[in-house]
Amino acid sequence: MLLVPKLVIQPDSDIRSKVEQARKGGAKRILVVDSDAKVAGAPQHVQLVSEIVAGGQGDLILDAGIRLIHVAELVLGLGVAQVVVWVDDVATDLALRNFHAKFGSSILYAGTVNQLEVVKDLDTQMLVSAAAPDDVMQYRTERILVDPDPSCRNLDLWSNVGLFGLIVEEGCSFNDLCRG
């Protein structure tokens, strides 16, 4: 199971050094969240993301309020490995399917278990938010990246689920994900 560090772009944090530290720590994928983008509906730190991508190996997943296909195309053009599309932010099921038709596995659909029902039949990876192990068992778990519910952040709870990956919150040790 892949452990994916989650780093949030904030004005007072040095996101570049945090990404580099995660890379040196062995992270194969890194989730970077542009927290200003959710309200704006589009990435707000494109230059910074471009700089982070330039220093990596195609390991970045960007959660940046993407709601439109042309915005996803722009961000993927920077060299980001995957973009997060929250299903509740996209207007229609047809629009979600259009994202999949155009970008395939470069889109990481995100939402709660109930929200992800609309993309369950697509052959794609999903980010399940605020989940517990029993919540994700209805899916092909090898396609699931989980941002666990705060009560389920013990790695041992997830070890036998067969997930693609588990998000590691900033502040948890990458090498010892809140065990015990």
C-alpha cells in the first residue's frame, strides 16, 4: 500500500521544502492541496505548482478546485501526474464522464463513499474522503486512495484492505503512520 503525504499550500509554509522532504523520505506520490482554489474554482498557485513539478519525477497529485475540463488540461500540462476532481463540484454526471473520456487515469475522482457512486463504474482511481475500512470494501480497493476518517488513522486498520494508497496527514510521521 502506497503512503501518500498530504501537504497544503499556505502563505506561511515552505511547501517546496516539504515536498522535497517527502521525496527524500521515499514518497512515490504527493498530494498537494491548493486550499485557496476550492472557493475560487481554479488553481491559485500555478507558478508555485509549476516549480514543484519541475523538481520532481511526475509524482504530484494536485487538489486545486478543478471543475472544468480546460482547467484540468492546463494543470496536467504543467506535468502534474493527476488532478483531483471532487464529484460534488462538477455540475453533471455527463461532465464527470467527459473528464474521464478526455484524461482517463490522470483524473482522481474524490468525494465521500456516497458521492462517488456516480463514477463507481468507471475504470479509474478514486480518493475516498473521511472513510473507514468498511466504507471502501464495496469498491475495487486497488483503485482507492483513502483520506481516512480521524478515528481510523491507525495503519493497522488498513493493512488488509488492499488499497492503492492511504493519505498521510502533515504532522504524522511518513515512516510510522500514527501506529498504535
